[in-house]
Amino acid sequence: MVSLPTLKLVCERKICDLMPCHRATERWEASGVLVKDRHYFVVFDDRREIARIADELQPDDTNGLFGMSLADYGYEGITYNTSKQRFYLLVEARKQTGSSYKASIVEYNDDFSYLKDRTIDFTFEHSNKGFEAVVHVRRNSEDYLLALCEGNECKGGDEGRKPGGGRVLLFEKKKNRWLHSRTVALPSSLPFVDYSGMSLDSGRVAIVSQVNSMLWVGHLDEADWTWRNEGQLYEFPRCINGAIQYGNIEGVGWITPTRIVTVSDRRKKKNQPDKELSEKDQSVHIFEIPS
């Protein structure tokens, strides 16, 4: 097996240690992260509030939770529309007529006040196997979203776990919905069983897999929505015996062209019996990408 370059850990902190006036026993099931104004904006799949964390990863007066706290859903991803000055928050799936599901985008302004939500015009068969991340793109004065499917071929079950079918879907903003306009296939050489986070900056795309504990970096040509090459794979640091340490990586964001921030979900005790994985869960992690 070909050895992959390993990401270098710069620093990491448990989210509970960065939030003021919150007990360490609270759950912080992080699912997405946005880098903005020297802060990390983190969303959770078990709460509606958004966390703002200063980029030094130290307790800070600007750290806290914002937005509406009472809701029956959380968020899977977060992105920002600079021209409209609003946050877009991804709800993974809402029940439709029959047994199908569609994701939606909830919009907040800079004061974290609710504005509206729009349905994403794409149907899933499973409530927990939808989109895992969204990225806003502004082109020719029009707003677009790139949405990352969690499963291969945008499917759930065993089919969604067969590597080689990664998909990013392009949506165009309409009055009451985000209209599907194109499907962008990821390179079939990607070994990912799942896809858990995505970030775009100046054409550089970072995509992470929770199950594989890997990062893929590719280059997207936004003129025709195609990949310039096969990209590069990296491993998150492993244990001495080669076992996975970072088994719950969910979101990713670009800090610089060679540095990323990631956030991690809570260890699932039923599917992840290794208690050592809890040492790296529910945290913010910063990694350097080796040259």
C-alpha cells in the first residue's frame, strides 16, 4: 500500500473548554466550521445555536453561542455569502411527502437573526444520509451552492459506502429554493467510504472523510466546474500502531493555503468501541499540510 503524507497537528482544544459558562459534561457534536474574521464559526448536528470561537483557541470574551436555541434540528454545514452579508446553514434532511427527504438552507444575518430558509431541490431516501457540507460561490452576480453528499453516488446504506462515487452537487439560488443545475463527480480514485466536510478557497477544495480519517485537496475550475487533476490525499495522524486517532472529523475550513481547521463530532460508543477516540472528539483541530 502506498504511504500517504501525514498532516501535522499545530494545536487542538476541546470545544467545552472554549465556551464560557458551559459544563464540560455537555455534548458538542460539531458538524461544520467556517473561517471568518479571525474566528471559527462552528455548527452542531444536535443544537441550533452557532458557536463563535477566537482563532487562538483560548477562552475569549468573544467566544459564545448565537442564534435561536429552541429547535428540533441542528446543522450539518455552514458557509457565508459575502456580498449579501449572511450566513447559510445546512439542515441535512427534512421529511417530504411520502418517504423522501430534502435538505434546506437557513439564512442568518451578521447579528445571527433569522432571515428565511429555502429548500434544496434534491431528494434523498434517508434522513441521515444527505448533504454534509455546503460552500457558497458568487459568479456573474449569481449565487450558487456546492453541496457535498455524505454517501457515494449520493446514496445511503451499503451502496453509499462503496468508494469511487463521491459527488458534489451545484445549486443555483431561486426565489424560494436552491435549484439543482449540475453534478460534479469527484475523482473515482478517492478511497473514501464517506464524506464529512468541504471547504473552498481560491479554487482549492478540501474534503475530509470521517471513516477513512483522511483529507483530499483538489483544484476546481469554477469556469466549467471541473477538476484540474486527481488531487492529493493526506492522512490525519495515526497512533504508533497505525490505528486511527481522529475518527470523528466532520468539518473543515481553509486558514491559509497550507493550513486547515477541522472540527470533530462526538464518539459513537455503539460503533466506535475504542475509548481512546474520545480524546480527539468534540474538539477544534488545526493542521499544517506538508509540502
